[in-house]
Amino acid sequence: MRLICAALVMAAILSGTAFGQGAGYKWYKGNTHTHTTMSDGDSTPGLVARWYRNNGYDFLFLTDHNTRTEIVELNEEIARENAQAKRKKFLLIPGEEVSSNLQGEERRYAVHTNGLDTKTTVGKQTGQSVVELLQKAVDGIIKAGGVPSVNHPNFLWSLTTDDIYAIKNLKHFEIYNGHPMVNNQGGGDSPSNEEIWDELLTRGKKYFGVAVDDAHHYKEFRRDLSNPGRGWVVVRAHDLTVAEVRRALETGDFYASTGVELDDVWTTAGKGIELKLSEKKNIKYRTEFIGRDGKVLKTDKTMTPHYELSPSDLYVRARVTASTGDNAWTQPVYLVEPSGDPAEATAAAKTSHSHGNGVTHSH
């Protein structure tokens, strides 16, 4: 009976346009945030790239502060090495961490935004507010041909939900960053990165959550250093190419992780999510399906957790927690896909919050 029920759920979820493994697709692991001696990292681009290559990654974005590193020759070097050693393909992709600071009356704000697959250097921005700096960075990254992703919102407690929500043409931000000083979990009256994510999603504007290393230190490994291997994304793509990696990131066809592996993810707009977890010896898993206002809608302890959206739901996303403490996060699925316009998105979220009892909850 349990298998029959699971099959029926999967059939329901896959009845619409969905992300699912399917023929010709593979999973590729990569990091979208790392530093080298081109800015404040302790190792050269070549050493950094080879660390990721040697540790099972498929692709890497180099995102030094206000610097775009050319990677053509390094990609060619690594390709030759891989061919000689019969290694799998590894792909370097250029990028930049557009890093600006704002000095307030009492403290400093760090406004950092990654530009992924940029074609030219964007550089440091100037402005009179956090929102102005963020918008200039996003605009500059898009003009440079890249994909913008806001970094570590709680670093120096610099960014709020309102700051991120105010930015146009932004779909990505970091829900996990491996640097030891970025306050992923929030504190006091400041929400965690995940709580910020749910606050944004509850307003009816879709954002994709990214997990990264933000690695700077490759020569010594300690908890208080920003070492590699702590957070990553896994994209679903036909081939390991820049175009396919970018397509997956831009469409949300990826999951974020600090150690949990997923064999597959099925998501369908308006329907729900189903996962197939990768089994590891002696490790147990708990999957929480999270919706409006960060409420846990369902907890599933099976290896094929699933959730079907109900008419009262706004969205659902999944967080998988392993007994080791590692996590994986899927991207959100809405009952009705947001338009992307903040005003229209907020109106849609308010409308969908009416539960048929005459009461509509506003945000």
C-alpha cells in the first residue's frame, strides 16, 4: 500500500511541467563563491581550482572582490591534466564579488553581491544607502552579462528582508555561507538567512536559495577559517557547460547542500515536491516541508519524502536534515507562480492568504 501511495503521489506531481531527472540529465556539483590571491584568498587561482577539482566538484566560479579573473588558459591547463590522468571534466567559470561598504553613523555595512558568468569587471559601487548599493551592483552585474546573487545578508548584520525585497531583477541570495563570521543562524532580533528567505517568499516574490563556501583559506583548515568544502549547489543539466550550468541556476533547477545528497528532485509549479534521498550507511534523515511564514507544513522521515500543495498553501520548499547535522534545501514551488513584479506579487500573496472564512491576513 505504501508503494502504491508513493506512486500515486509521484504521478500527481509529475502531471505538470516539472523538473525531474529524466533522460539525458545529470547532477553536477559546484561552488559559486570563492576567493584567490587575486583579492584576499591565500592561494592562487590554479591551486584553488585544483582543490575543487581534486575534491569531487564539477564546476567552480572564481569570485574575487571587485576583480574578474580570466580563466581561459587555466581551463585549458586543467583540461590537459584531466585528459592525461583520465579524470572527469572540470569547468571554471568567471565571476566577481561586487563588494561595497557603507559607513553609517554608528557602524559599517558590507554590501556584497556575486556576479556569476560576468563578461567584464563591474567593480566597487558607491551610494548613500544599502538599497542603492545593492541595486547598483545588481544592475552592473546584469550589464556585464552575469547573474546576480546577494551574499551573506547577516555579515555585519548588513541586509534586511526589506533591503533584499526592494531590489529589482534579483532572484538569488545565499541561505548558507561557510565563512565563520557571517551569522547564518541570525541572533537576537535578527532573523536567520532561512527566515529571511521565508519572509521574502511569503511576500509572494520567488527567490532561489544558494549554499556556498566563500572560501579564502586553503593552506590551513580550522573552524575559525573560511575553508572550502562547506556549502555548494548541485545543478541538473544536459552537459557540463557554462550555458547549461547558467540555465539551471537561472531557472532554479538545482538544490543547495552542506552535505546531504539527493538522488532526484521532482518539482511542479502548482502541485508540489517529491525527493529521493541518497542513502548513506548509518545516517538517518528528516525532511521538513516549509511554507508561508516559515511554518513546517509536514515532516517526512522516509527516503522518498513528498508534499502536495493544498488550495490554502502559498508555496512549499523542502529542507532535509541528516543525523550528521548536514542539510539540503530545494527551491520553492508556488501554488500560483509569482509574476516577478513586487507590487503584483504582494497583492497575489495577500489574496491567496484568504482561507474561505472571510479573513485575509496581510503582511
